[in-house]
Amino acid sequence: MSIGHTLLALLESGPRHGYDLKRAFDEKFGHDRPLHYGQVYSTMSRLLKNGLVEVDGIEAGGGPDRKRYAITEAGITDVATWLTQPEKPEPYLQSTLYTKVVIALLTGRSAAALLDTQRAEHLRLMRVLTDRKRRGDLADQLICDHALFHLEADLRWLELTSTRLDRLAAEVRP
């Protein structure tokens, strides 16, 4: 996820303080990974330096001065360009799970047990996401569907790999 573009897009509705941007980001996109304040302010500093935002006002308070940021025309153009660019599909050719299966086979450990444990973890997470999807709004349902479809693909791979373990062991062992 491009945090910079997301924060820029949130500014299109009007100027905001860093705290407000963090809160809006976390409400819409940060359920599982909320932004750290430092990440917001370092991103805003970079966007300011690049001319994509400007300081719309500064308010004095009990602590440090609070800057209110506004998106510039260049920022709006940057978001529009970003939205038209397709995301690169992730082929998962460098999978940690695949690496673990091969290492287990190479070292004489049980790759079948590893796959069983992983299958159980995928199913556990699918139950959590299914429950969240049932209780959530449409945005939550869509993000849960995205994750569930990926987990289902992983489960298919786990099953296929389980049926091919003997052949894979013969190929990877010296």
C-alpha cells in the first residue's frame, strides 16, 4: 500500500492535521496495521518537500505546534496518476512457506507436519476473517473477501504439495 498516496487522497476532502490523517487512515485501512504517528509525520514531511502538500495553517497548543496540511494541484495529479496505474500481481515465487517445505525435506524433518500445521493456521485465520466479514460493513466485507480468496488459494497449494511430497523429496535431496 502506498501510504503517501493514501494520505494525499484523504486530504482531497479538505485540510487536516497529522492526527486527523492518522485517525482517518486507521478507520478506513489500518484495522490490522494502524499507522504510527512518526510514519504519518515523516510521510507528510516528504510530501511537503516534494510539493504535493502545503501547510495550510499552524495552531499553537500545549505541545508542539500543530500543522494543518492541504493537498496541492500537483498532489491531486499525483493521486489521479497513481489510481490509473495497475498494481503488479504478486506471483509469490519467493514463498517462505515453500522454502520451509524444501528445508524440512533437505534436513530430514517432517514436511507433512509442517504443511498440516500451516493448514490449521490458515483455517484458523479464515474463521476469524469470516466472522469479521459477517459483522462488518461493506468495506470490511470486501477486504475480508480479498484475504479469504488468497487464503483459499494457499490451501489449494498446501493440499497439492501434500500429495507431491514424495516426488519433491526425491528431487530436492542429494
